[in-house]
Amino acid sequence: METRELRILNWNIRGIMSSALCLSNILDSKKPDVAVICEHKLSNPNLTFLDSIHSDYKAYPSRLTTDVTNTVAKKKKKDLIQFV
């Protein structure tokens, strides 16, 4: 059985709208397979914004409460296991 490294980025971010460029740069430099982003102030209409941050990642937003959004972004690869 072949083993592979799985890179996971976890960030409790404050203000994804103003930190999108920084997040994109981190995704470029660290190249995580999965990025988990916790954002407390992202409203429902802005959830589609998450897909525009980096073209190599797809966002899967999840509302835990009315004011917390956890997002799992995974690389767009067929062989990657989805942990959502």
C-alpha cells in the first residue's frame, strides 16, 4: 500500500473579504491538499466569493451557527479524499 503526504491548512481568519489575497498567496506557497477556513463574519450572500479566492481550490461552505462559517476548500483533484 502506497502512503502519501496529506497537507492540511487550518486558519481561523478574521475578515476573509480583506484577506483573500493573503490566503491565495498562502495556498500558492504551502500548496495544501485541504484548507479549513473558519470565518465568523461571512454572510450567506457572500459565500460564493470563496470560490473566487484561488482557481485551484473549490469551496464547500458549511454553516455551523448563524454567525460562524467553516469552509473546506480542497484541490480540484479526482484522487483526493473529501473530508466534508
